[in-house]
Amino acid sequence: MFAALQRSVVRKSHIEQRIINTHPLHLFRIVQDVDQYASFLPHCRESRVLQKSDDGRTFRGKLKVGYHPLFWEEYVSAVTVIPETMTITAKSVRSTLFDSLESKWALSHSS
């Protein structure tokens, strides 16, 4: 007899807010430049845009992250960039480690 395996759902959330002494548009451009992540993000070994819409507002980005040699994860996210509101959202669409991974950057001038 086989025991039924139940998959437990663990939902984790992490929110951070920071005041950074730079123009939000400058930071927006850094965050949307997925191709350069591997050059400055710790534990990011590969980063590249796989395909981009004609207007550049939506694209698929691939990241390879991890702690060498313990583990590596490669995943693809659907990214939406909205320059008017300086918002960037990313949702994983292919991953072996995550059921889902979502991130949102909402940049603004500090008061």
C-alpha cells in the first residue's frame, strides 16, 4: 500500500524599503538591465534577456544563481517594465526550485 504524499505549501514573503541617495530613474535603469545582473549581483552567475517585446516593456529573463559548489538554480521570469510609474515586476515561469517567485520594484522620489 502506498501512502499518499501531501505537498505542503510554504509561502514566504519578504518586503524591503530603502532610501537611496540617487535619482530613481538611474536605479530603474539598473534594475531593468537584466543582462548585467551577473556583473554586480552576488551569487548570480548568469543573467540574460531571452526574448523581448517590440516596445521593450515585456521580456523573458534567465538567471542562474546559487552557492558554488553546493547548489545552483536556473530560472526564467516574465518581466514587465512600466517606465511611467517606474515599476518593474518579475514572475517566474520556469524553475525547478520555486513553485513561484515574484518580485516588484516600485521606485519613487523620497519626500
